[in-house]
Amino acid sequence: QRQKDSRKIREKYAERIPVIVERVPNSQITDIDKHKFLVPHDISVAQFMWIIRKRIQLQPERALFLFVGKTIPQSSATMGQIYQDHRDEDGFLYIAYSGENTFGL
């Protein structure tokens, strides 16, 4: 089903990337109100992180970590680059977030 969804999204919004954002289990940070995003290819990971911070209303002094798989993506990388390297076989890019560096990197 998700493969079909991502194919439709990619056909309709060719310049956007379908992203699913989930909180790392047991994280002390607020759960996000929206889990599916369509983001432009050319925004940086840092810009996307700002969007997530805003959605969860995270105070500026609190840390936020994004994970793609078990790695932290470079903040200067574009979402297009991350999508090319890490998209799931269903066509979505899965990003987890946490207030702690939970994988000890």
C-alpha cells in the first residue's frame, strides 16, 4: 500500500520527497502532530530539522537529533541526497528524531 502511495505522490509532486517522521521510542521529547511530509529536494537537513523543531515546539536550548537508519545525516546535505541514499523500498524516506543521541554516535 505504501509503495502505491509513494508512487502517486512522486507522480503528482515530482519535485518533492515523501518523508515519514517518527519519534524514537522512549524519547523524552514531544511526539510530532504530523508524521508525513512532502519536502523539496533542495532543502538542507538543517532546514528540515528547523521544521521539525517548530512542529514539536521545541525550546531553543533543547537538543534535537535526526536519524536516518542508525546514522545522523550531515546537516549540510540536501534532503534529495539523503533520499537518494536512504529511501526505503516503499519509496518513503524514514527519519526518526530524539532529544538524545540515542545510538551513542
